Amino acid sequence: MTQTGLLARIEAKPEHAAQVQELLENALQLARQETRTVSWYSFRLGPTTFGVFDTFEDEAGRQAHLNGQIAAALMEIAPTLLVGPPDIQKVDVLAAKLP
């Protein structure tokens, strides 16, 4: 059962919004390689505001993701492409409908 998750809010500098979108679209390939990630979504909330929501079966899966390639890529681009570091919140999943 999916019990834990992460919700990240990402604010791009206006001139770099397209680059941030591309990075998040390409990150899907990395998410597919993470065996402990149950679901992974990237989305756009506005012209420069993006987000990522992902779920895991347990805390170990969540920690593996936080120490993985997607998180590293976001932290690497933060100084140049983002207004500030991503706002990453740990969440507890109360209920889920998955395929």
C-alpha cells in the first residue's frame, strides 16, 4: 500500500521556465528507474510555478528518492534556474486509487 509521499513546489525564474519544464518532463525517465517509487507526477500550476508529487510504499522508498537523481538535479539547477530551492514537503497518504 502507498503510505508516504512528497509534494514539491518549484518556482522558476521567468526566463528559465521552459528549461525547468523540460527538466521535469525528462525526469520521468529517471522516476521510471526508481523501483521504490510507486507513482510520480510533475505538473505546472502557472507560468513559472511547477510541482512534483510522488508516492512510496514506505519511508525507505521516500528517502531513496530524496537521495536520488531527480532531487540532485533539482538542487543543482536551483541557483541558476529557480527563484529559490524547491519547497519539498513530506506527506502521509491517507487514501489512494492506483491502477
